[in-house]
Amino acid sequence: MRRLIVSAFVSLDGIVQAPGGPEEDPTGGFTLGGWMFAFGDEGMDISAAGFDGKDRELVLGRRTYEIFEAYWPYQPADDPIATTLNAAKKFVASHTLTALGWNNSTLLHGDVVSAIRALKQQVGPDLQVIGSGHLIQTLQAAALIDEYNVWTFPVVLGRGKRLFGESARPSALRLVRSKVSASGVVMSTYEPGGDVRPGSFASAEPSERELARRARMANGMW
């Protein structure tokens, strides 16, 4: 079974809307598009995190597909990211699109969860989701995501589309690796870590150190 990998740029307060430019996604009156650019530096390896789709097949939501389709086919032939994305096989989740103009693009028909579950069963390279916030939420709720590459930028946006919403499936994640760029971007990779395991400090057995502290307090020592 091939893996489904998600890569997303996110603000400190969880916003994923329009990181790339002012006109990328102004829906809902969002006016802070392009918020990630002030933090770019050479220490950011977009290929390692899957943002260029190298050696993978792409799974894209409608809006991300339309943004990419309007941009990447028109970049210079020597642009390595454009070359990779243009050549990659692309699967598009949409209930409204009827035709796809970007080469190597296939429209996913019917229920997107069933369609992507079937894609994972096929032989081939790993599947890569870039952007596509609404699609990520759908796939997370269905427990189909095998890896999250989340780049958290040191900026608070206050409002906008979030990486996870109220429909998110409660689940734990395991940190696989993490690196901080010179500009303060935390680049983390997570894998599913099972169910959330709630606990309580009130019910925890006190340690020997805590018992000694309580004894000192009871004796008026501090």
C-alpha cells in the first residue's frame, strides 16, 4: 500500500489560507494572503517536505488545483519545481469541475474518501497532498493520512481557513523530526500516533520528590 502524505504551511494560530499571495484565496474577506514570504530562507528544504511533489503523485483539492494550473504551466522550462509539478500525475477532488486543462490530471469521481482509499491500494509512488485544506480535513477525519509535514510560521493571523476544524478526528500524532529555520519557521513531520490518551494530574500518583515537598510544607519549612 502506498502512503498518503500531507504538506501544509500554517500560521501559529492554525491558519492555512492563502500563504502564497494576496490573490490566492481571498474568500471570506481574507486580506493577509502571502503571509509566509517574509520568513523565507535557504534552510527550508521544500523537496524533503514534499512541497514540490518530487517522486510522488499529487492529490489536490479544487481550489489548489486551479491555483497551480494557472501558474506552474507558464513558468520557465528550467524551473525545477515547475518541471516536477507539470510532469507529475495529478488526481483532483472536486464536485464542480468537469474538465481539467493541466496535463496528467485526472478527476476523482464519486466519494473522495473511497476514491483515495482505492488509490492507496494501487501500485505506484506515494501520494502527496499540497495545500488543499478542505481535502486534508476530509482525509484526516477518515484516518487516511500517513504523514504530516507541517511548517509553522511565527505569525498570528486571527481569522481564515484552518488546518483542522471541528470535524477533525481526535487522534494523537508522533513527531518524527523537526527543524527550525533561521527565520523561526518550525518544520515538523508527524505520523499518526493512535488515539488520544486523556489523563489528569489530580489522579496521578505523587512522586517521591512531590511527597517530600508536601511534607516540608506541612512542617512549615516553606
